[in-house]
Amino acid sequence: MSQKHYSDDTLLACRDGELSGRARSAVEKHLELCWLCRSRQAELEEQIRAAADVFREQDFPDPGWVERSKIRFLQWRERFERNSPRFHGLTPLSWFSHYRITALVSIAAVCIVLLVAWYLGWRMMPSPADIVAKSRVAEREQERQAICQVFRVEIAQVKPVMIRHESRLTVWSEKDGQRFASRWEEQGALKHAAWRPSDGRRYNYNPVAGSHPVTWSRAAKMVSVAELADHGLDFPEMEAAFLTWLESREWRPISLTWDLSVFASQEGVTLTAERTRLEDGKQVLQLVARRQSAGFAAELAVQVDPINYLPRLQRIRFEAPGRAAEFSLSVDRIQAIPPAQLVPALFEPDVHIAGRQAGGEQGMSSGRRSQVLDETNGPIPTISEEIGREVEVQYALHRIGACLGEEIELIKRPSGRILIRALVENEQRKTKLGAALGALTFVDAEIKNLSEVPDSRRQRSPALGPSTDITVAGSELAIQGLLEASFKQRYESAEVPGRIAEVANQLTSLSGSVLAEAWAIRRLATEFPASRADGLRGAPRWLLEKMLQDHTSALAGKGRRLHEILASVLPGSIEAGQGISAPKSDTASDWSSAAIELLDTTERIDRLARALFAGAAPPEDDPRTALKELSGMLSELDSDGRALESAVSLEFRDSPEQLWSGRGPKRPAAAGSKKEKRL
Amino acid sequence: MGEQEASRLIESLFESWGPSLERYSYRATGSRELADDLVQEAFMALYRELRLGKKVENPRGWTLSVVRHHISKHERSLRRQGEQLEPSENMEAFQTGHLLPATPEDDLTALFAVLSEREEEVVLLRMESLKYRDIAEQLGINIKSVGTLLARALRKLQLAAKAKAMGRPVSTRTGRHVAETLQ
């Protein structure tokens, strides 16, 4: 017989019923014919039986095992069910697995309903004309009360070259009293201002037209922002156009939708509205008016709050072949102010500008003014009024730059009046200071110029901070070698000494100037520590914030300039941009402490700058190391400045509503007592 | 699944499959108490699964998996205990048989002494009436290997029985001879 035999595996599988029908019948057929395989299968079966017998002989588990195990299990089950109440009902998971289809359909249905609702809500919005009308009503409602509007102004030439300038426009307006003031400032410099202290008195200040405020009557026709491009799209033209726009405004708060409605009513302009989401996730209604003509396009967009319909941003873009410009006004804050808190000084023209412009009272000598003021004694002010008066005096001095180390003494009298004693350089300065203080009826001024005092009294008070007058010593500078090496590559040898002296003078003056700003901030911190500043309300509080902002901004600008000059004259030793640093993560907890830190840094910078560029005392390190140290200090100055800026912002802006309410502002926990003691 | 329904299923499974699982656990651990606990744990786990609404297609295989998982955990923990002992204690533990699972000293042990661990597992599971497919799934081997291992194990058992009858020594897994094992 030539047929092969099956293996033990197959025979066993056949016996265990693990073979498929055809295979099994083949094996069975073979087994009928093959005694050898039959006997092998019998051996395997016998072995299985033997093993099974041994297996069966094991009396484990005993017959009662099943019952015992069941009882044990049931006891456990009872405990389990008692302690797991979630199993009494269907868990979300089990519910889902049981009713999966129903659940999916329900979820899908809910999603569809929500989507439809969202879509309808999105689409069903008021018409553009309705939004404009509602927005105008909201703005008029706001104008009924005395308000302060602060806008961020951006004027940009987009093409052919990007030039962008940011500035700030502040408007104070009181409808009932018919008082108005507006100030347009860029980095602390006043670019335009308008005042209306009362109905009959109107002043305007435009540095392009003249250096002093002039009496003013508004243009007969208000200019719309859509007309800003009428004179050209270059930056200077746009800036001039904005000034024209400002000067043509009525004596009332700025309305962002007025311009839009004027522009939209013109021929060929299409107005659309859409709901959109800003980067901060806030939803706004965006109105867009477009006009497209041959080779010129203008698009004016206004973003409106969908809840109260108050506009928050106005942006206009002009495009012509190869040219584009943008102008935007965005609301920084708008606050209603109790009229009692609008001090008259806000609506009066800046004294230092007006001093030489107007005659009469402003032309009065300081002696005469003192006499007049003494006759105007009023009731004794409260403590907070007294602090407010001090702020107003400081602000008047600040506006003429008298806060930067001039020898001025402020004495508080028991009557509440303030005596100012000042020693100024010349008669012109004396007049200016007298005019600055003239508007303050509670001030007595004793101002003298140097020629009026004996030589023995001409000593500088150390409390006033350092002198900023620097003269470069004639001897060789600590970094003479480095400067010469750098300048010889750019200038003729004969020119080099002169250039070095010029740069050294510039750098030491700048460093002194930075120090003067830091001292001014420190003096404000000393005069108005948290315990006093907290009591300030209304305009005095705003004036204090303004002074701090001005000094911080001026200090930062001068610090950057210092770094730029260093980087340009010594490019190998100091890299451009190195002095710009990220803001400190652990910013000082209050602005007084930040002011101290800033002064520390500034003093170190000034010392090192004098050592390097004025030959005051040679630095301990070699010049290159000292330069790197100076660069590091400038970075530190930058971050200290930012820290102060944020601390001031936190102190004065954290809760703007409180500025004008009776409650005090929030104050973070006081910084280390060490810093407080230094104050 | 409801409480009553799940409970009924578990109780019927106790009757049909519980003793087999208990025997398997005992053979693997050598401890009746431990085998009891393992089986209980497996049935409780199955009950929890059913109450959570999960479907268990093959309750026998499922509970066997749980038991095998616990046995391997138990073995690992015993090994770790052995590693933590001092060398002298380690030797003592090894000699007293406390280090690794104890093997029951009975006829079945003597019978299976000639088999490899895997062969013994296949035979045990087959004795508990598991299909080749279930055995392969549990042991993670090919279904054909089940038949081969089973046939090989039976042949070894046959040879060992013949040797025993003729009084000849046969090598066992532990190195001892069958005769010694059976004495």
C-alpha cells in the first residue's frame, strides 16, 4: 500500500473533532484501511484515558466547591452593588452602548439645530443703515455727560515705503459747561491742542502755524476723514491732513460714525455690515464703506460693539497706483466724569505756550502776581485737595521742563496755599516760570534770577539731583584708542579728535539727561507715595499719571538714542539692538519701587558714561569690558523703564472707573520694606 | 446588563467552568487558597464587565485570561521577593520551594514531570475540554502547534509509562528521574 500514514497530530485532531468535514472523512477512510494508523490512534487514546483517569482521581475541587464559591461571589456582589450606586442605573457608557444609534441621531440633531441657530443669528443682523443710526444715538447719549475720550491714532504711509507713526489724542468735553479741550501728542510732544474754557474764549495751538496758542474760531465746514487723502498719500501730507481734520472739528466729543455716515452718503459709496470676531475673541459689528473710482479706492471701516453700539475703531485706507495710506483712530478709553472733577486748568491753554502770546494777566511780573494771589485767600483745603494742589503745581512746572533739576522749592503753608521759591538762570526763564504758575490761584511765587542773588547763594542744592551740564575733560579718554580706531576708518585723521569730542559730549549729555528724567520720576515718587497718591481723584490723578508717562517715555527715548549712538560709533564693541530687552517678568509691584530701581540703573549708567567719555574717573575694567557693561546697563534701563511703565499703568489704569468714582484704586501688595525706606 | 441577569450568567458559569478553572489555577500556583482567590477575582471581573454593559463573547476564555494574567503577576512578585532576599536567604527560599510557585505533590505531578511547561499547559487545558482554538488563543500560539504539542506530550507520557513499567529511569523537567519522583 503506497498511501502515506497520518501524523499523530492529525490522528489526535481527528479524535478530538478538530478536523473539518472533508479532512475528517479522509482520515476516517484511511483508518479503516490502515491498521498501523489505527493502532497509533489507539495508543494515543489509551494515553488520553490514562491521563484523564489520573486527572479524575484528583479530588480537587471537592463537590461543595461550586456552592461555596457561589455564596462567596454573591456576598461580594451584594457589597459591590451597595457600594457602587452608579450600577443601579445605566452609566453613560452603557447607555451609549445600548442606545448608540439613538444617541448619535440625537447628538447630530442637536448639532444641526445649533448650527442653524448660529447661522441665522449671524446672518440676521440689522442693516448697515440701522447700525449707523443706533451707533450715532449711542454716541449722542454719551455726549450728554462730561467725558474724557482717549484715542490711539495711527497714521501710516503703506506704499511705496512703510512709515507708521502712533500718537495719542485726548479729548475732554463738558456739554453743559460748554468747556472743551483736546490734545494730540506723539511721544510726549504736543502736536496740536485746542481749548475752550468758556463759550467766548477759544484757543488753538498748532506748532506748524506758530509756537503759541492763538484765539480761534472753527472752520465753517467740518472735514471728513474721507477727505484726508485730498492732498496726497505721503506721510507728511497725511499728517497735515489729519491736523486739518482736527482743527475743523466742532467743540464736542469725537464721533467715529459721523465720518462714516458722511462718507456713506456720498455718490458711488457702498456700505456693508458684517459680524466679525477680533483677535481677542470679541465679536464686533464691522461697517465698511467703499468707494472705487478710476485708479483710486477708499475704504472706511468702523467697528461697533454689538451690545451697546458704541464704536471702538475707525480705520480708513486709501489706495492709488503705487501708493497706499492708512489712518486709524481706536478707542483707548472713554469715561464719563462728574463735572465737579473737571478742574478749570484742563481747559486753559498751556501757560508756558500762552505766556508770550496773550497780554494782560499773563504778561504780569511774578512779583505783582504774588501780590494778587495773596489777596485771593480762600477756605483752607482738605488734605486730598491739598495733595491735588501740589500735583497741579508740579504739573505746571513739568510743562515748562522745570522739573528736570531746576532749583525750585515748594513750601506748603498752613493756610493751604503753596509758596514756590525758585532760582532761575535769567529773566526770560523767570517770566516763563511766573506765567506757568500764574493760572494757579493758590500759589505764591518768589522767583529770582541769578543776577538778583549774591554769589554766595549760588550753590546747587543736592536734593535737586545732579547737574546735567557736562564738560569733557581735555585729557585723553579711557576709550580714546577704541574711538580713534573706529573713526579713522571713516574720517580724515585731522577730523578724528574733533569727532571724538563731539560724540563724547553728546553721549555724556544724553546720559545726564536720562539721569535728570530718572530724578524727576524719583521726586514724584517721594512727593506722592502710595499713601498720598491713593487719595487723589479726578484731574490731579490724571495729571500725576501724565507726568510719570511723560518722564518714562522721554527716558526710554533718550536711553535708546544713547545706545544707538554707541552702536554706530563702536559697532565692534556694541551691537545695534542689544540694548532693547524684553520687559521684566517680575515687574516691581508698585511704581515707587520701580522708580527707585530705575534711578539706580540710571546712576550707574551715568557714572560709567562719565568715566568712559568724560574722563571723570577711569573705569576699573578695560574699555571693551566697560563698554559691554554699559550696553548691559542700557538693556537693564530699558526693562526698568518698561517695569515702571507697567507699574504706572497698573496703578492708574487698572480700574479706570475708579478714577472718577469715590473709591480708591486697587493697590498691589507693597514691595520690600527696604525700598520703601530708601524713599 | 442588569444585576440579576449578570448574576445568573456568572452562577451558571461557576457550575460549568468554575471547577476547571480552579484546577488549572491550582496546577499553576500549587496553592488551593490562591487558586480560590484567583477564580473568584476572575468571576468578579467578569461580573463588573457585564454590569458596565460590555459584551463578553467567550466567558470561559475571558476568565481564563484573567486567571493567567494574575498568575503571571503573582510569579513576578515572587521573583522580586526572591531578588530582595540576601543570598543565603535566597538559597534557603529556593530550597524550601518558597521562591517559585509550589507544584502539588500528587500523581498528576508525577505524570506531568516528563512534560515541558508548555506541553503541560496544553494537556491541562485540553483536559478541561477547551477547544484547540481557545487553547491557542490563551497560550498565544498557532492552532497547529496545539495539536503538535498535545501529540508530543501524549507520546512522552506513553514512553514514561513504559519506562516506569520496565523500571528504567526517565529524565524529567527538573532533572530528577521519574522513578524518584514517583517514590
